[in-house]
Amino acid sequence: MSARRRPAIAGFLNTSKTAICSPVHAHALISLLDLARAHEDGIIATLGHNNKKTWITSNLERFFREPDGPLCAFAPASVQVVQRHVASAQTLAKAYHSRDHSNDPTGADQEDVPAWARAFYSLFEDTVSANSEAVRTENRQTVASLTGRNMQIERQSIIGYATIIL
């Protein structure tokens, strides 16, 4: 008796890239995102810019081969294939996140957002937060340099004139 062949992942989204392929695909994607969020360094360290390939590469075999792996329902695929499929789903989730995004405290504007797309929201929000902190740090450094803080000053004479050394 032969073991049942697992289907190829063939992408999380349908061919028109407008919806998830199936409940199995949605479950796999949400499980993958849950695993990414649970990483000790957070979801940005796993799926953030320039991190996705490294994280997928280091975990690819476990994703497909472990009985409880997020992609265990599918036949193994390459790092590039998984990365491309996650990126496609992330792009559609970003469209959901960006559209009608408001400060509505009831959340009524986002009620029709699928669970798999909402699973990406922490990545988007953490990325914005990290980018905002980077901008604030850069602004603080710019202000410090323009106001003369953090610059070396050399005394020229007893009178106290100073020359800024660049």
C-alpha cells in the first residue's frame, strides 16, 4: 500500500491573486505566520525585509516534514517557491490592510478581512513601528549635529573662541 501523495503547494492564492486557494491553504499560511510571530526576535526578524529567505531556508525542512509543520499538508517545495508564495499572500494582505484603513474603534470597516490576511497585520504594524523608531533616531542625530551636540570642539585661545572640527 503506497502512502498518499501530498499536493504541491502551488501558491496560497488563487490564480487571479484575489483570494486564498482553500481552507487548507489558509490554515497553512496562518500556521506559518503564527510560527513567525512566536520567534524570539519577533515577526520582523522572520518575515521582515531581507529576513524572509534566511528564516525560510533555516526552517524549510521542518515546515514540510514535521507532522505538525505549517506546510505538512503539501509536498516539499524550494525556498524560492515558498518565499514567492508568502510574498504574494503578503501583498494581498497589505491591500486589505491599506484599504479603508481608518481609526474606526469598532473595527466595522475591517470585518470582511479574512483571518489569513489579518495574520499579517502584526508584521505590517511592527514594520511601521520599527521604521518610525529608525526615523526618530535619525532625526535626533540630525538635530544633535545641527545644534552642535556630539561635535568635537577645540579651544583656540583664552578668550574662548571655538572651532568646530569636522
